[in-house]
Amino acid sequence: MNTELVILIFGLFLMAILFSSIGHGGASGYLALLSLTSFSTEGHIWLKQYAWSLNLIVAGIAFFYYYRAGYHNFKLTLPFVIASVPMAIIGSYVYISTEIYDFLLSIFLILAAIKLLLKKENVESIKTEIPNIKNTIFIGSTIGFVSGIIGIGGGILLTPILIINKWADPKAAAATSAIFIWLNSASGLIGSGLSNQLVGFDDILPFGIAVLVGGSIGSIYGSKIAKEESLRNILSLVLVIAASKRLLQINIF
């Protein structure tokens, strides 16, 4: 096992811990790490399908723990899921050039970095309400379509929307985002298969084991969300570097 692979596996492990602690699958983080390695030469179809596959593992674990802890609100989740799943399948059909993909992916990685750097509000006593159906259909379908094109689960976009609009507190948002991510990731893979774009998964085992362990650790302690400011700053830096690399085509490895 070469040094690059060892570092990558450890990085995926850390990403899974951090993202699962807030109910996310971690696709944006996995895309960032994979984009910094020689695996970036596999192409954007390979990258997003691997990210979706790892998402299924981590988001599934995260949802299990948040659901068991009683934070999932079915009435909040259902409209977003109904709107997003078909659009994620449609989005996965869309073929875009490598240049456009690199640009779009970079934008989403930068948005992820900004989100992680934002200081959390004190939301212990926040009063929330279920959004109206028009909002959920528009937001869910838009995020689902973008997720299908880019190769993310969409939680990194959905979570802040839920919290900012006071539709959910952080823990309820985490539970909703976890199942939203899982279903969108599964839909993206299904769409890739139906459009004959599905690639092989020869290298998935070590990656899967890394995120399985990391996701379990993060999900178990996620309801408490311990302060990890230094890890958030490092993760944000990695996301920005990955975005810059894809924009500038800097060969790091």
C-alpha cells in the first residue's frame, strides 16, 4: 500500500467522523480528498459515483443514530425527499464537460468550506415550524437535481436552509439531511446505471471500511456535537485547496 493511499484512507476516516457528527454523508469532503490525489485522473463520473457510494455508508449510519435518538421528523422530511429523488435521478443523466464539472464542483466545495467556518448560533430554544409545500418542492427538487449532476447528497445545502429558515433545529436538520443524502445518493447511482454510466468499484473496499468506522464514531457522538473548531478549519482549508486545484489544474501528486 503506497503512501498516498494510506494518507487518503486516513483522510476519509477523519472526514466521515466530522461529517457524520452533523448528519452528513461527507461527499463534498470525499470529493475534495480524491481530487487532491492521483484518483482525480479517473474522471468526474468515477469521482461522483464513489462519493455517492461512501455517502450511502455514512449517511445511513448517521440516520440510524439520529432516528434512534428521536430527532427525525417524518413530516419535515417527506416533502423534501419526494421532490428531490426523481430530480437526482434526472440530474445523474446529465452529461457535462470536464471543465464545467470542475467549475461547479469547485463552487460547491468553497460553499462547504464557508459553511464549516460559520459560527453556530445559540439555538437551544429555537421555535421551528414545518415549511409550506411550495418551498419544500422547489428547494427539494433544485437540490436533488444539483446533487445528481455534481455527485453530492445535498445535505451540505439542505442543512443550513433548514436552520436559517427555522424549519428545524440542528439535530432535527441532521436527521432529515441524513436520510435526504442517503436517498439522493442512491438515486444518483440508479440514474447512472440506467444511463449506462456506472463505473466499476475496484478500489471501494478500503475506502468503505475507513468511512464505516469513521461514520460510526461520528454518529455515536453526533447528538452532542463536540467542539471541533480546529478540525473544521483544517477541513475548510482542504476544501478550498481542492477547489483551487480543480480550477487551476494544479497537479499535486
